[in-house]
Amino acid sequence: MARLEQIAARLPETDRVDVEAWADEPTFRVRGKVFVFTDQAALGISVKLPKDEAAAVVATDSTAEPTGYGLGRHGWVSVGIGKTAGTTRCHQPEEWIRKSYTLVAPKALARRVLTEDGID
């Protein structure tokens, strides 16, 4: 969870909101819009990706599946991170989180992150 919180803290106007109705499961939000769903141990994340990228992740990653509750049809994908996220999957989750942020955040905030990432 500490790694996930560090990633989110580097994104503008991000808040962590633990949803009481979901057993205090954490979400990360920008101006009230969710860009990451996770569990207390951060063993998995759900992020929004472009639909073609989400489909590719699901097709190539055995721990990935379209997010439930109908979100999957909008590009949301749930991916298992596991306890080895700091070693074997160091950069991939951060890329997905940053991309999810840019798809959910207001355009001006998204542009700041895209510029940091060298994408214009």
C-alpha cells in the first residue's frame, strides 16, 4: 500500500478515500473521480485504460480481468499485483495508474502528467 500511496501522491490533487460501504476498501481520486480501486493490502488494482490497451492487458496477463459491475466495458481492468510488486512488477502498475489518472482527471491536470511523462 505504501508504494501505491507514493505513486498517487505524485499526481496533482489526488486523495485517498476509504469506502466504508466496501469494508473500507481504498480508492484514489482526483477531484472526486476514482482512478484506482484497490484492497487494503494493495494486492490488486483496478484502473481505467484505453479499451484496446485494457483488452491487451487482459489477453496477456493471467492475473488481469475486466473489472466487474460493468466497468470493464468502459476500459476498466483489474490486475493482481501480489507481494512482489516492488521487484518483478516495479514499473507496470505505476504506468497503469498514471494512465488511469490522465483518463479520469480534468484536462488541465491530465496535461500536466502527460507532459511529465513526455507525452503531448
